[in-house]
Amino acid sequence: MSKIVTFGEVLMRLSTPGFSRFEQARQLDVTYAGGEANVASALAYWGHHTAHVTRFPDSPIGRSAAQFLHFHGVDISNIIYGGPRMAVYFLETGAALRASQIVYDRANSSLATIDPSELNWDEILKDADWFHWAGITPALSQGAADACLAGIEAARRKGITVSGDIFYRSNLWKYGKKPSDVLPALTAGTDIVIANRENISEIFGIEGKDFVESCVNLKAAFPQVSRVIDTKRTSISATHNLLRAYLWNGESVLETADIDINPIVDRVGGGDAFIAGLIHGLISFNDEQKALEFGVAASALKHTIEGDALISTVAEVEAIRQGETSGRIRR
């Protein structure tokens, strides 16, 4: 199978038990999560060699986070240690008409204080087939943004496929730069972009009357981009969503049917599972439509699993892709 390298921050996730509110909780459940690391762990369960690159504090907490990734089959040999602290996020899971809430505590984290020279990307990407990044990492600091760009540039030199999820958190950009200052240079070296019309307009100032025109104009500005992918979520309630996806390949737009997800156990990480499924599909199938459907099926399955990580087999995802969504018991 392929070797996929991902880069990004991993946070300690502290969630209230069940559906309790922050004000009710007297204890919190601990796990670890990060968008790019979630992609790596899902792909590892499907047989790919995945390696995650990040920076943890040199402490029992940092080592615990690394071991969590190792437990899920991710190669942790390129993780570096240093910096002041572990990033944290707190989760309150919503239900029915009450939305989930997330509170971040990630200022001055180990990855945010990284020096790009700490990473030898040519060595890290040796024998790699794919490199994945996301827009939240360059939002943390100039050092994190520069490290991400260096990874993309190294991947380009080696002819490695690069995917980028250019979503961003506007409240994270605290170091004097805006997304429009940083993300264009990263996108210029990216083959497969996960974005919607709003992202393309807000980050790049590129407009389009619809998704297709936005993609065409993005491609004109960034010739390296070969595909643009978007998902559409219809929220009936916090625990009942519909999910579908679109893929523009330079010639046409492919689209999936909705998958009805009801009830949702844990929505967090659903987008990462979609990206993992898409990457697996594009690597494994000579069929973009099937790859897109596999991504949506992987995301739907993640919504039924606690924690950020998608723990599944290829067969389980493929069954959902083929319409087996009754949840009947297996004996």
C-alpha cells in the first residue's frame, strides 16, 4: 500500500461524558486528536503506511499523545519534542436541537513554537507517495506556516501528490498574518484542494457564480491544482444530518447521493474521515466517482464512533458505500 505523510497539530481532547454540559461535568474523558492525524489513523486501519509529523512537549503528556497515534497504527518516528505545552480542546456533545460546543486552548503550544529547521523534510518524505496538510496549522504561527510550506515544497521536488484542506479558523490568526497572506503560497504547490466557494472567495478573492466557475478560476490562478472537492452537510438536528460530496476534476463535476446519518454519536472528525476515504479511493480505485462515494461513506461511519479517529475496515466503509445502512447486527 501507499505511504502517506501528514503534518499538523495534535491536541488533547477533553470531552464531557455522554451528552452532559460543561456546567454539569465533574470529570472529562481524555483522548487525542488533530485533523491531519485523524486522516493518518484512518488510512493506517486500511493498510496504508502512514506517518504523522508534529511537535509535542517533552513530557508524559507529549509521550502519551505520541503513543495514542502509535496505537492507531501511525508511524511516529518523525515526531519531534520540545516547546512549552500540549494544545487542548474541550468538547460538549450536543443532541437534537442543542448544538455541540468546542472551546480551544492552544496558544503557545509546542507546534505553534516550532522552528522550521527542526524538520528534515527530504528525509521525512523519503519513499512517500502522498503529503497532506490543512489550513488550521499555518494559522498557529509563522513557524508552523513556514514548516508547512517547506513540507509542500519538498513534496513538489520529489513528485509527491499533495492534498490540502484549506479550511481555517479565523480566531486563530494572531501573529499578524491573515489567511490570504499565507494560504495562497501553500495552495500553489497543492494538487488536490478541499474547499468550497466561500473559502475560495474569502482566501483568494476568486469569485464564481457557482462551484464549477470557482474551481475553473482557482485552477487558472493555481495551475498545479488538478481537483477541487467539497462536501455539503444538511443539518436536520445536532444528531441527524445528511451528507454528500462534489469533485471537480477539470472537466466535469461528480456528485454523490446523500447519506442519512441518524443518530449521530460523535460528529467531530467526520471531515477528516472523508478526506482519508477520498485519499484511499483515489489511490486504490481507478474510479473518481467510487473514490468520492468511499469518502462520504467513511465520513458517515465516523459519525457513529466516539472520539475523533475513524476505527474501521475497508469492508465496513465499502458496505455503506453500497447502501448497507440498516445497521443490522452481524453474527
